[in-house]
Amino acid sequence: MTPGARVQAAIEILDEILAGQAAEKTLTNWGRRSRFAGSKDRAAVRDHVYQALRCRRSYAALGGTETGRGVMIGACRDQGIDPADLFTGQGHAPTPLSESEQAHVGTFESDAEKNDIPEWLWPMFARSLGAQTEDVAQALRARASVHLRVNLLKGDRDAAISRLQHEGISTEPHEASPTALVVTEGARRVKNAESYLSGFVELQDAASQAVVNALPLQNTPRVLDYCSGGGGKALAIAALRDGTVYAHDADPRRMRDIPERAARAGADITCLDTAELSKSAPFDLVLCDAPCSGSGSWRRDPEGKWRLTQDALDEIVALQSKILDDAAQLVADGGVLAFATCSMLDVENHKQTQDFLARHTGWEHLSERAWHVHTGTDGFYVSVFQRAG
């Protein structure tokens, strides 16, 4: 495929996404009906689509319309490329620019539009991030780095760096966590690498690893990952301590890969369904990596930025509060409750901490910490409480 043909493919895919289709499903369907596209073509088209979704508002303003064509015209202008060089109508490239498209001078009507944040969310986003607001918003417009967690049950970080280098994957330590690596070359090879397939390394953002490092894991024989999902944090916890780690999720289907992942990693993880929780309680430490807006991972899931509404956010906040209240009942006297989100919105983070302490007596607030995307990780937050006794 020519560069212009790749842009045309992205335009067609974006039109379907803007009409309401899910990005992954649309890309998969395009790939199935485009057997002529090689692996490099597919990767390039995918990159076009996801970058356009990250920057949907600003690209539409620069391109003149919120359509696949308008967004891709805006993408060219944002990147300093003359759209006329790609919109030629030749070799399956998009048709040449019309006079109105050529004459359009893109201007931004608000800070939210310039920074690719939904208009309704911008005031809350700015209040949450203060002086860092524009730096964070601009960082969300770029692709996220690929981070790995070194599994200390298999070896140390230096050994992982050496192993990966022999597999054509260059990495370097990430300062957010002692187990974190950032991939500098060969990211697309990771999932087929022996180091990954054998459980020596796992894909996990450095801030997600740092959340685990912030937990007081000493003298906690019984640890529960309460909102476990696929088990990433349960695996990270298991690599840092002796003894069984328990995992639970309200939807057990989300945990279906944990036994295989744990076996590969050499970790001891026991999955519990909801009926088994009360029988297994109390726990010395309960981690609630709660459902959230996902604002800290919008570089990886840019659709989430545009799907979020005020009503949906209100429902998420209410659910987080219920999860905290329910999880608190599972903590032993003198035990620890940790609350984490991959969000950068205060209403999901510090305010949840304040509200929990207002609802519950007999708890001490030990610590809280936040990571933001402009410092080289996903956005994360963790708050740690201890029950009296």
C-alpha cells in the first residue's frame, strides 16, 4: 500500500468508528476484507486510526469536519505535512482537496478543543491537575510507551534486559518501579518473545507496578486483590512476597486467564468467587484496583475519552464508593485497605479518600500518591488505609 492508500484506509475505518462502531472490531473487520494489506500496512493503518482518535477534536478543527477525511486532513496539518501530497487520488489515495478544504484555516474555539478533552470534562480535568493540566492533556495526545514488569520469581532486572536484548528487544530501567522496564526498540516482538512466553517478564505499565510497590506488604500473610480482572497486580504482588495471593472479581470471567498466567510466572494465586469471599476473610491486606474512568490510560484506549459522560462518571464514582465499603468489611483488625485507580480525576481519587474516611470511623489514612502521564507512565492513584486494632 502507498502512504496515500494507508490514509484512505484510515479514513474509511474512522468513518465507521465515528458512526458508533468499536475501533478494535472495525480494524479487525477491515483486516479480514483487506487481504492485500501486509503486516507493515496493517500496523501503519492502525497507528493512523489510534492517533486520530487520541487527537480527534483538534484534528477535526484543523481539517474542517469531524469525519474520517476531515480528521486525517487535520492529522497531516498537525504533523506539518501538506495534505495535498497524500490526497492525490492516485493509487487508492484519497481524492484531492477541494477548494474549501484547501482554504480552511483551522482555529481552536476552546482550550478543551486544542488539548483534545471533551468540553464538559475540561473544568473538572483542570481542577484535578492544576498547573499540570496542559502538559497532561498534551501527553494524552501521544502514543504510550510499552512497559514491562520483571518477574522477580524468575530473575532480576539486569538478567531481563540481557535476555530481551538477545531476542531483539531493547529495554532500559524505568524510574517509577524497581521492576519496570521501558521498551525502546522491538515493542511489536514482545508477545512472541520467549522471555514473555516463559513468564520472565509481563506487560504492565510502570505506574501500575509502582502502585504495588507502595503497598505495605510486610507482615501480611493473607493478601486479596479484590478487583483483580486479569490479575496483573496479583501477579506483581505474588512476586514480591511469600505465601498465597487471593484474587477476586465481581465477574469471574475476567479471571479466567489467571491460573495459566500464574503457572507461567511461578506464582501462587487462588481465585475466589463472591460466595467464597466471606468464608476466606479476613485478609491482612485488601487491594481495590477499582473500575474508573480510565483517564490515566486514554493514550492506550482513546475511545474511552470520548465515550465518557457525566452520568457515566457519576455511576463510576458511586460504584467505587460501594466497592470500598464492601472491601473494608473483609479487612482484619489492624489490617490494610488500599484503593487504586488508573484515573487522574480528583473526584475518583483524593475525594474518594476523603469520603471514605468521613463514612468510616476506626481507620487511619497512611498514604496516597498519584502518577500522571506527562512523567512517562499511565496516570494512576493509590491511597492506603489501616484499620484500628
